[in-house]
Amino acid sequence: MPAGLIALALGGFGIGLTEFVITGLLPEVAADFGVTETTAGWLVTGYALSVVVGALALTAATTRLPRKPVLVGLLVLFIVGNTLSALAPSYGVMMSGRVVAALCHGAFFGIGSVVAANMVERGRQASAVALMFTGLTASNVLGVPFGTFLGQAFGWRSTFWTIAAIGVVALVGVLLLVPAVRTTETPSLVREVGAFRSGQVWLSLGVTVLGFGGMFGAFTYIAYTLTSVSGFAASTVPWLLVVFGVGLFVGNIVGGKAAARSIDGTLLVVLAVLTIVLVGFALVASSAVLTVVALVLMGAFGFATVPALQTRVMRYADHAPTLASGANIAAFNLGNALGAWIGGLTIAAGLGYTSPLWAGAAITLGAVLLTLGAAGAARRSDRSAGASTTAAATEAGASTGSTATV
């Protein structure tokens, strides 16, 4: 694999850390600003919704610009946003910092996915995208637990200062290792937008929203589930997030290899099992031992979907993948926002801290059904295209034969 993929993974590590670390620090942040857990959860939802805006607006605005300078500019925006969060004197300023940092998220992963795919031959594109997203999973395995521990030990602001510093390291990595790709093809926003005429692109985006939203809705309030239902001490949450992160890491790699063989088959199996895992987690959450097992499985099957989801939308937007890829990152985070919002509603309704798990299972089941529909439509389209090609070839052969007879 090219060294540039390591740089993209490094950028993904920093951005993934700022997105997910807040889930382990929600109790501390809520207490510091004097807000409820549901209000603190809006720091997750607000970030995710801002990713949606940034993924679409910034990707579209930078379509005609060289990709490497765009990636550099996005990382600068990320550093500024996390610095603002670290300095925040109030909840409102904290939310502003989250919004600024989030604006770079979707465009970075969207453009980075296309850059990663272009670095390798077509048969290895899913694995290349998976390697880039390894930075995202590594942020959960190493970064989120360490960031949670750091925040609990030295205050949550120290975590955001550390994230800003990691952003600087990621910026240097991109400058040094990502090649300045030159192309003779003139980028076209009209062509990029034209990719959305494909019904399969829209179906892919829908699967992403529901598939990732179910897992993330359950994960957003996991600190409360672990301490209030499973009976773990708050000090053990960082180590439990390590367990969750190990599942993410393994799931992302295995999911990338499986998607290289069958994208839709991988999605159907993984999403179906994830639904079962979330239901099982809700049922056994009062058991400390089974909770640890459920955390590993939720992480593994939750992130095993990522390479397939990202590669699917790029495949059906083959001739104009950049904006569609960014839109899929927006879909990931729209799912995050949807899941976090619904999970917050269930808690506010007094349904308890296992209710986000039940809500996540219901959302993920919707993703299974939508994937079945999308895969069926794709097969029918392929058969129709194959029949048309055969008919055209037969007609051409007949015409050739007639000409030869004459």
C-alpha cells in the first residue's frame, strides 16, 4: 500500500478522535456546564449535523481545486475548531468549536476516500478505503479511551488540547506523504451532481444513514449504560472503550476484505448480525461480563459496514465519485445525529439507559430491509442491461450475416 494512505489514516485518526471522544466525556462536560445529559448529547448531534453541511458544501465548493491543498486546508479548520473547544468558557462556545471542527470532517473523508481509491488498482479500492478508515478505528482503540482517561484525570479541556496537537501532526503527515495528484480531466461540479441521478446512489446513502445510525445511537449514551445499568465505575469506562475499539479495528479490516468480494452480501450479513447484537446487548446489559462481550461485537459489526458502505456509493457514482463520496460521509453523520437524537428522546421519556440500544436495533433493522431492496433493484438492473446487450449483439450479428449474404 502507498505511504500516502498512512498519512490519510493519520488525518482520519485526529478527526475520528474529536468526533467520538466526547461520548466518554459527556458526564464531565455536562457537570461542568451545568446541563442535562440530553443537552450534553447535542454536542454529538450538533457535530454530526455540521458534518452533513460541511460534507456537501465544502466538497462541492472545492471540486475544481487540487485535492492535496484542500485536505491541508480542512485539517487547519479542524485544528482551529478543537482549539476553540478547549478554550470554551460556556456550552454555547463549546458547541461552536464542535461545529467548526465538524465542517472539515465530511469533506476530508469524502475527498480522502477518492484519493485513497485512486492510489491503487480497482480490485484493491475497498481495502485502500478500509486502510484510510483504520485511522478512524484506531482513534477508538487508542485515542478515545486515552482521551477519556486524560479528561477524567486532568479535566476534559486537556483532551481537546491534545486533539488539536494531533491535528498538527496529521497536517504535517499529509503535507509530506500524500502525493499531489495531477489529472488531465477537468473537474466538473455539474458532472459530480449528475451522479445523484442514480437511484442506487440514493439507496446507498439511505443504507448508510440507517446502518450507521443504529450503532451510533446506541453508542452515544454508552457511558451512562455502562455505569448506571452494568454497574461499572466511571474510572473503568476508558478501558471498556478500549474493548469496544478493538472490535472496531478488527471489524473494519475484516469488513474491507469481505466487501472486496461482495459489497451487498457483506452489508446484509453484517447489518443483520448487528441488529441481533444490539438486541442482545439490551437484554444482558445488567451483566458486567456479557456487557464486555456485547461491546466487542457491537464495535466489530458496527464498523465492518464502513468499507462496504463507502465503496458502494463510489461504485454507483463511478464517473463522478467525489461529491457522492462526501455525501456518504454526510449520510454517516446524519445517521449519527438521527441515532443520538432518538436515543436521547428515549432517555428523556424515562425508558432507561438501555433504551438507546433498543432504538438502535430498530434503526439497524430498517437498514437490513433497505439493503435487501437496493440489492434486488441492482440485480434487476444488471439483468436488464445484460439482456439489452445480448439483444444488441444478436441484432448486430444478424445484420452482419445479411450483409455477408448479399
